[in-house]
Amino acid sequence: MRGINLARTVTLSGAVIAAAAPSPAAKSIVPYIEVQQAALVDLTGDGDVLTYTALAAGVDASINTRRAQGTLSYRYERRIPWNNDTPDQSIHTGLARGSLQLVPDMLTLDAGAIATRARSDIRGSAPVFFVGNTDNITQVYGGYIGPTLNTRVGPVEVGANYRFGYARAESNESFALAPGQQRLDTFHDATSHSINASVGMPSGRFPFGWTVTGGYTREDAGQLDQRFAAKYVRGELVVPVSRTLALTAGLGYEDLESSERAPLRDASGFPVVNSRGRYVTDTSSPRLLSYDQDGLIYDAGVIWRPNRRTTLIARVGHRYGGTTVVGSLDWRMTRNSGLQVNVYDGIESFGRSLTRGLNSIPTGFELQRNPLVDNLNGCIFGTTPGTGGCLDNAFQSLTTANFRARGVNALYTLAYGKWTFGAGGSYTNRKYLAPVQGNLFSLNGVRDESWELQANASRILNPRSTVNGALFANWYDSGIAGAGAVSSLGATASYYHTFGRRLTGQASAGVYTFDSTDFDAQAAAQLLFGLRYQF
């Protein structure tokens, strides 16, 4: 089996690697309007039926030229229930990811953005059809932008990147918790800045490749004047032992700190909350440390790349005061199928996790919107088989606290004739980092975890008709004493038929069930018919 230069593959690990050369130029902008009629049937309890009309407008766009690549899909939907007791709903869902070469093959501007709805509290309900009773659901917005530099100075390769990130969540106070459970402070907004730089050389001039990287991250959250700062420097050696296998080792120093102020308390000693249910900051409070860690970091591992379609990286080391295990697998199995696996370990927050998740999504992605499940919280599949990114880690719950996140996510895609398949899954374990403040409930040391699985399939029946289906399952455990586990399971199917060039009809049906040890199980079915007109 033919090998490749392994050291060059991993040089400049601190910089973002430039994307492969784009395919022939292509541009597409497709705006549309849509009307839908739907009914949601409660399969438990008294069997209520909620009927609503949805009016929507959106746009799907993509560009792929020598200097610009990107995909955008945005939709605004207004849901009008026939039952006057249920309020109208306005829903924004969208995803965008783009890259523009400011200086060809040297300086690139990258950006990404998302609008979706997500669960607020990991202990609360886990609805799938976000219709009618939307307990524990809130609207979320996020995005990032920044330049990436990749160049050479003689034999030395130089890389750098900067990212500005922003995340915001609307408040949600209407969901129920089990008796004895305390409400947690809810995430509002956060801004972050991250800069990384690296210099290095591949093997050739020396019998090993080397890289020196350094970086700084700062995040400021609106709740309780929360602040996170991290800086690091690290050196890495890559020693090829064959044309397909290399050993790697790294050594460096890192300093991380997270702090916040105390909430204002009333005369009885309870935290004061504002009209949106969030804690009010005591501006006279000194900063309270929630995490303070500095010292040497080190790791060792292997890099295996038997061909240009397969790369496996695995590292074990010491960081964050303990053992860390990280790795990745990118396997382009065939021309039409691929597998991607990522094992991670890091100090994160909701805002930083969302920025990293958006950055992992390729500029070319397939966003197959499910008309019954209007969220973007799972895995996003790239147009190239085996590429994509998963957002499950970020959306496990919208906590204000920082946490150590460890987990794995994987996605697989396959195109076979008229069939297209996609499957994704993730496991996330978080250990929260928060100050302990007397009788105020603290998440410090609490561990929560979740499993999330999804599978999609689509088939072209004829030039005018397509059918697709989706399966999804989720399980959440908050780790808070007295809180039970939460799970949900569901399936949907849709049929699309095109009339002429611009009009498309659709029919969709789905069923889901939600269960919790703290509440009665719920089950619902939904049926939807709609017409879309493309301009």
C-alpha cells in the first residue's frame, strides 16, 4: 500500500489547514415561500389534537469558486394555532458556513452562524416536535468570524488564526422540575476571542518534523460577569518510523482561570432574579474563582496514514490536572462513503463549544430539513462523504458554568445509486466548574452525561418525487442529586413531489415519545401537508 509524508500531514497543528481546491465554479440562490397545515395528536393523557397553519419564507444558497466557498440555509416560520388558547410561534432556523480567500493560498476569512431552538435544562422535558407546549425550549443564536494565515518563510511553515465568537439564548422559565429540584441560572450571552499561532518544519531537512504553537483565549459571559482566560505554549516532534506510521510527542505549559461574581441576595439570603429568571449580579462582590489550573502539559501518540483516504491520530497525555485522551479518524472508505470519528477533552463553556462546533462544519454541507423536527442540534453532514460536524456537545444543556467536556462523536455518510444515507452519534460527559457560595446551590463537581443518535435516509423515486426518513434517540442524565434521567425516541417520514419547475408538495408524518423518571411519559404523532414555491 502506498504511503505518504506523515510529518507534513501534522505540521502546524495549531493553525487551521487550508481547504482542498474547490471543484468548478458554482453558485446557487434559491429563495422560497411555503404554507403548511399540520396536526399534532397527543397519544397519552386526554388525546388532545393541536392544529396549526404555518407560513414560512427562506433561502438556500451556496457558492463554490476558486476564492469563495460557502453554504447558507435560513428559514423563518410563523405558526398560527387554530386553538386560541395556544399562542402563535415565531421560529428562526438557519445555518451558514463560509470561507473567502483574501490572499490566494495564504490568507483566508472564515465564518459561521446558526439560529436554532434547543433544550434549556438537561433535567427538563425533551420534546422533539417543537409545537404547542414548548417547555424547556429556547431560541439560540451564535456565530464566529476570523482570518486564517498559512504561509512559508524559507523552509519554515507559519500559521495563525483568530476567532471572534458570540452566542445568545432567549430565556425560558416555563418548564417544570421535579419537587425539591432547584432552578439553575440560565445562559444569556457571551463573547469570546481566540488567537493561535505556530511555526514548524516537516521532516526532510531533519529526520523529524517539529512544531511550536501558542495561543490565548478569553471569554466574557453576561451572567454574573463570568470570565474565562487561557494561554498556552507547546512544542511537538513527529518522528516517522515508516512511510505510513509516525510517533509524536509534545511538551508545553498552560494557564487557565475562570471566575465570576456572586449574585445579589435579598433580605432572606435568596438570590435576586430579574424578569427573565436570571440572577442579578452583585457588582460589589469580589471575583470568585471557579477554576484555576496551571503547569506543564505533555502527551505522546501515534499518527497512522496508510493512504490519502485514511488518517488516524491518537494521543494520551497529562492536562487539566489529570490524564487526557484525544484522537481522530478520517476514513474515506470509497468514493461515495466515509466515516469521521473525534475523541475530545477540554475546558469548555456553551459559547465556546458552539463556536468550535460551527468551525468543524465544512463550507459545503447538506442540510436536509426535517419539516417536523426544526432544530439543528445534532450532526451536520458535508457534501463530501465522511465530512461534517456535530453540535451535540454544545447543546447538551445551556448552562452558564464552565465545564470539562470529554466525549466522542462520529458520523457516517453513504451515497448509493438513488439512495443517500447519513448516521451520527455522540457521547458527552461534563464535569462542572463553579464557585461554592454558602447555601446557594452550586454545580461545582457535578457530572452530567448524554447519548445522542440519529440516522437519515433518502431515495429518489423518479425525476419529480423523493422520499426520506429519519430516526433519532436521546438520553440525558444531569448528575444532580434527586434528578432523574430523561430520554426521547422518534421517527419521521416525508414524501416530496415537484409540480413544474417551481412548486413542490410535501406530506410528512412522525411519532415520538419522551420519558423521565420524574414525570409521566408522553407520546405524540404529527401529520403535515405543505406547498413550497421557489423563485
